[in-house]
Amino acid sequence: MKLKGLLKLLILKELADNDACGYELISRIEEITSKKPSPGSIYPLLNDLNEKGFLNVKTIGGKKVYSLSERGKEYLKELKEKEKELISEKVKFLISWGILSEKDAEEMLAFIKNFRNRHRKLYRIRNWMKFENAVISAAEKDKTAVEKLIEEFLEKIKLI
């Protein structure tokens, strides 16, 4: 999928969760991907999606707030189905070549679904990607120290 297509998909998925203005979408996408899309890439896509009838737009306090229209919800549903079909075709190919067994494929798909659900929840936490990248970078320097800090962090987070 091209970057523009991925950005369009991220916009639709984000608006499926909550209405947002352009700036909020830029921030949310940055939190998810750790890459900040430029206003010059977001706003033309929002205009395009709106012109195609996939979005509703209302002005609140001088800001345009975007939400998914019914047509946009259907379009997102179609995109998700296409994604599932592509994954299914790839799995069937791997089975036909003897690379995966039926059982392996079922386990792999269950793993992907679980990973995707967990991934979505984690990346909704502000700065998660920055935290993850910092842990990886620090672990390359001193794995033992990082493991100790993570253990302390886990104990503190259990108290919340």
C-alpha cells in the first residue's frame, strides 16, 4: 500500500473511533506511527475524503471537526474486508506450498488478531512509541539496567 493510501486508511480508522479536527488527526497518527504527517498531506486527503462523501464536517469554535459519514463507514468496512482477503490469500499460498500446515495457519491468524488488538490498545497510549524506542535504544547499551528499570516500572504500574 502506498504511503498516501496508508495515511488515508489511518484517517478513516481514527475517525471511526472519534471525531477530530485536522490537528488532532496529525497528533493521533504521530502517536500511532511515531511519524508526524504534515498538514500538507493530511488536509488534502481530508478534502478528498469529504468530496467523496466519506466524511461529515462541522465547524466548532472556528475548527473543522471531521467524522465518518455512513458512506465512510461502509468504505472502511470494505477496506477491512479487502485486508482480510489479502491475508487469507497469502496464508492459502503458504499452505499450498507446504510452508504452513492448516494448524500453523490457524495459530498464526489467532496470533495476528491478538497482536493487532493489543497493538491498537497500546498505541492509543500517548508517547507509547517513544517509550518503546527509548527502551530498545537503552537496552542496546545496558540490557541489565533496562530490565531492572522495567521491573520497577511494572511494580509501580500495578499500583494504579
